[in-house]
Amino acid sequence: MSSRWVLGPAIVFLLASLIINLSWTIHGIHDPFPALLLKPLWPINKTNLVPIRLLHFLALALVVVHFASADSRFLRWRLARPLILCGQHSLQVFCLGILLSVLGHFALTELSAGLPMQVAVNVIGFALMIGTASLITWYRAMERIKEGGGGPPVQPVGSH
């Protein structure tokens, strides 16, 4: 089966999902704007894996795999390096992200929920996750050197 036959519907599904989600967001800001399919789809939450969420995940995964192969040029960009490091240590970064989300929620509810605070919480969270992934990479490289394995040199984030 050609990937084109699967990729086209996946892209259409993702675009439809984007339009529906934007309509819900705009409806929340401006009530007269219609919220498309709000009542039939509303019990979507992270606790229950409803089929529409699974379908969205599979469509997104299919599109990403199609357009982002392992030898893609954009993965060699300097800006992509922090994302690659976070992906290489995804479990540790995910666990840290859970802790940071609780701390960020605390900061937003107790200090301020304004836009500057939201931006600060996100920037600090991203920096801590990228820093943690970089530190793990550096530490593992130092362990390899101590063991005499050498291996390829690992470049820290920001150098290239």
C-alpha cells in the first residue's frame, strides 16, 4: 500500500482536528463563535483514551515519520540539537517534566497567572529539561572516557 493513500487522510484529519480545536479556543474567548463538534467530542480528556485521541496520535505519528526521516537535513541544524538530546533521554526528561508541571502549576496559581509568568514558567521549564538532557549526555561521555572506551566525542548543546 502506498504511503500516499494513508498520508493524505492523516493530513486531512490533522487539519480538521486543528480547525475543531481552534473553534473551541475561539469559542472560549468569544461566545458567539460556534464551537464545532463540541457536544459530540467533548468528553475528551487525558485520563481516558478515547478512540479519537488515539486516531489523532496515530495520524500525527504517521505524518512526522513521513516528513522527518532519520537523515533529514533539519536534524543537523544547531537548533535541533537540544530536541535530539531530550529525545535521547526521553524517560528522564519526561519524569522531570512531570515534576516541573506541578511546580509550574503551583507558581501560576500562587504567584500570578498572567502572560509574563506563563512565558517565564515555560522558558524555565524548557531550559531545565534541555539542561538536564545535556548534563546526562556529558556525564555518560565522562563515564565512557573513564572506562577507557573513548567512543565518539559528544558535543555539548550550543557548540557546533
